[in-house]
Amino acid sequence: MDGEGDGLRDYHGKRDFGRTGEPAGREAPGGHGRPRFVVQIHDASTLHFDFRLQVADVLKSWSVPKGPSADPSDKRLAVPTEDHPLEYEEFEGVIPAGEYGGGTVIVWDHGTYEPLSHDRRGRPVDFAESLAHGHARFRLHGAKLRGEYALTRFRGGRDGATGEAPAWLLVKTAGGGRGHGTPDPRRARSARTGRTLARVAEEDRDG
């Protein structure tokens, strides 16, 4: 994946924390219990969803232009981005114009997930290893997204070794419960605060 093995170096290198309110993060152990996930709606140069899964002490991240789908036949493009700190799960606000990713962010959904990847003999596979090999399965337990999903790399090798920009598909697999479909991002409300993108942007201007 993009940034694999770099920790938060790429994340820090792209941001001026004197200007942006995004968390600087710390490379600390993620603690115990189920790993976390978050889906943020990001109104930047293009309006898109950011899908993030906790893997060890960082959030592995993908930009999903159309957002996750609850329809197993609807495969969604997911483009890997740099790792983010665990604290980013709670980030909601406006990244200043001129900063990397400048625009408004809300937390559309968050919760925990269960890794489901197995080898051909049915033995569990380490989740980071399954991502490195380009296919990972997991079950989401969110306020809006529930059930089994898979991320599959279809272009570019590990760390872009083939010379092609890596790209993945995010797919709801058959079975494993129903969840919310993809919302209209302009009307969607934060799972944390109930605010829309427009309300967050307005409060930032007024504040």
C-alpha cells in the first residue's frame, strides 16, 4: 500500500500543523479490543468518502469517490492514501484552503471491525499481511455500515512495485447483514455530532 512501512511520515510531511486542526498523531500502540474503522465525507477539490481501518497503530486509508455500497453487485473504486493517526477517527472540521486536502470533513460512520481473512486451509491470516497480499475481508460494526466487506487490489503491486498507481475495490460481500446505502453526501449527517458538511463549514466561518 501507499506509505506502507512509513508510519506517519507521509502524513506529517504533507501538513502544516500550525495551520490545520487535524491531529498530529502519535505512533503509539493501538491498545486492546476490536480494531476501529471510520468513514469520513471530505468536501475537498472533489467530494469523496475516506475509508479508514485501524491496523496496528495507524489508520490505513483509501479515498472512495462514490462511498461504500450496501449492494454486493456494486463494486466501488478505492484509491489508497497515506496512513493517518488513530486520533483521526474523531476529526471533524474544516482544513484550511491551501493546506493538503483543504475542505470540510465530517465523520459519517465509525465503529469496530472484525478481520475475517483466512488462507486456503481456513486458518486466520494476519490482517496487515492480507492487505499486503492485496485481498482482505472484514465485518463492520458501525452505526450505519454493518456486515461483511472485502478490499481487493486490482491494479499496482505492493508499494506500486509494478509502476502502476495502486487501486482497490471495496465490495460488500454476500451475506453478513444489511446496512445503510450510500447517502447523498451533501445531506448526510455526522455520526458524531449530527451536523452536515454545510453546517460544519458555516460554524467554522462564524467561529
